Amino acid sequence: MSDAVLRRVVGARSLNTFGRAVINATVLWELYERTDSTLVLAGVGLVQVLPVILLFIPAGTLVDRSDRRVVATLAVATTGAIGVGLALCSWFGAPVLAYYALLLVQGCVNVMHAPASASLVPLLLERKDLVRANRISSSLQELAAIVGPALAGLALTFILPTWIYGFVAVTGVASALLYRALPPARLIAPPRTTDRQDWRVGLRFIWNSPLLLPALTLDMFAVLFAGVVALLPAIAKDILHTDAFGYGILRASQSAGAVLAAVIGGRLPAWKRPGRVLLIVVALFGAATIGIGLSTSLPLTVTLLVVCGALDNISVVIRLTLEQLVVPDSIRGRVSSVHYVFIGMSNELGAAESGLAAQLFGTVPAIVGGGGLAILVVIVIAAKWKALAAMPPLAELKPPDG
């Protein structure tokens, strides 16, 4: 039963990742082709980060009070509907604001899906299976993030974006069916009265955690400054002088590295000092980003993106497993929702920051400077939260009351 459940939940999350990756890659390329503006690329990230900031409180509360399967199912089905809406925008040549409106809805959907799906996993699987589940889930979602942009880039050389967006509707339906096929989650202890009424419990838990707070802060600021995904259309066209297919390869490269790291990581023993590993890989991520900014070679840029993806995968597995092992079940939805604020802030706000910085300073200085800032963040966090580097093996971690 455990393997069947794992396949369904991982399949549902991976299909959703695939659909979102196709949407994001296609929108960025299409809008940059139409406008040649990195500021427009910044807008793509900005409209998706606004719901993260505004809705994480009701999202976490909703997840803790609702059937998480239902929330996740409705979220992925809505992603499919957004694909249809973008297809119509592209077909009729709608203004950029129409794309932004649909991406704003997508941001709202992501705020609901992320905590619902993340907090559902520990209620379906045993604790001993979580590291394996996160590694498989991370690798398959990264595989989806490879195939999605690569297929989108290839398709953009032959067909209109309209048909690519339309295909996302299929992935939304398939993901929704997999979620509906999951068994009921195990029952959890009801939250304390104060926890049930207080939306701030998730924020307080993270704020008071000597391990979770620095881990999330490290990820948020590192990806905020060093993420380059939103600038890949500009890198492809203006620096590497490649076409839509080359752009698709660039978009797929980072995820390819993540899958490679997941495969290799599954054969390695558990990290003895996972916090120290987290600090090292984020610093290396910043260094590789600097290399991407300085590169004028497509093969070199692809290689560095693969390295970034591998490093990011190690970070993701450590961070997700850490959260799942130290958070009590009764507040898991609200903690996951706050967690998603950190991740959404780093990804979507990072895309907005990258586009704005590129507009102000140029694409290359923005990328190189961002990589340098990521390394600086590692130094500051290592100095401020010494407990992170001393974190014991993940298997030894438990919730505070357990």
C-alpha cells in the first residue's frame, strides 16, 4: 500500500510541476519575444509572489481545517484551467496585463497547493519512508521540470504557444485524478484550542526553531539573489545568441542536475552533518551563478546550470525532510504555508528582483552580483545560527513535544 500511495502522490505533484513548468517557460519566452523587456520578465515573478504574501495566512488555516486531498485536487485542476485561459490570450494576442491576471490566479493556486500537498505526505507515509519519499518526489518533480521546459522550447520552434498552453489542461486533469485516488490520510491529534484559533502558530514555530528558521532563511535569500531562471530568455537571446530550443535546453539543465543529484544521493549514506552540507551547497550555488553570469558559451552555461540544479536538490531534500520531521501534525498545514512564503518569496520575488536588477544594471552584472550576495548570505547565517552547522543526522530529529 505504501509504494502505491507513494506513486500516486509523487505522480500528482510531478504532473502539477510539469504543467507549471510548461506555463512558466512558455510565458517568459513569449512575452520576451513580444517586448524585449527584462522588466516584463520581472512582472511575471511579481504577480505570482503577491498571493504568497497576501494569502499564506488563510491558506495555512484552510489546509489544517480541510481535507488536504480536496484542496490539492482543486488546486491542480485550476492550473489546468489557467492553461486554457493562457491559450486564449495567446490566440487572440491579448495584452501583457491579461497574462499577468492569469498568472496572479496561478499564484493563488500555488499558495493553496504547496502546503496542502506537502503536509499531506507525512500523513500518508511512515516516518522512516520520508527521506526516501522526498528524494523520489524531488527527483521526479525535477524530471518534470526538465521535460516541461525542454518540450516547451522544442515546441516553440514549430507551433504557436496557444497549443502548448492548451496541453497544460491535460496535466491538470491527470494530476487531479491521482490526488482523488489517494486513500484517506491518517487521523491526527486535534490541535490545542489556542493553536486552532491562532493563525500565527506556524510563524511562531518557525521563528522559535533553531534549525528550521536558518534553513529557510538561507534558502530564501540565496535563491532570491542567485536565481537566474527568469533571466534565461535574455541570456539565451542576448548573450548566447541561441533560439527557442536552446532556451528550452537552458531551462531543462538545472533540473537535469537535480535529478542527477537525486540518483547519486540515493546511493550515498545519510549526511552526518546535514546543516553543514546545506551551508556548503548554497555557497557553491552562488559561485556557480557567478560563473553563469560571466559565461558566453552555451555548453559552459548548461554545465553550470546542471551544477546549480544538483546543489539545489541537496538543499531541497534536507530542508523538506527537516520540516517534516520536526513539525507536529496538528500545525503542519500552517507551518507548511509559512514555509511556502519563504520558497515563494525566493522563487517568484527572486524572478522579479532579477528582472528589475537586469533592467537597472544589465543582465550580466545582475547575475554576477546576485551570486556574490548569495555567498555573503551563507557567511552571515553560518555566523548567526551556529546550531545549523551542528545539526545531527536528520533521522535523529523529532518534534519538540516528541
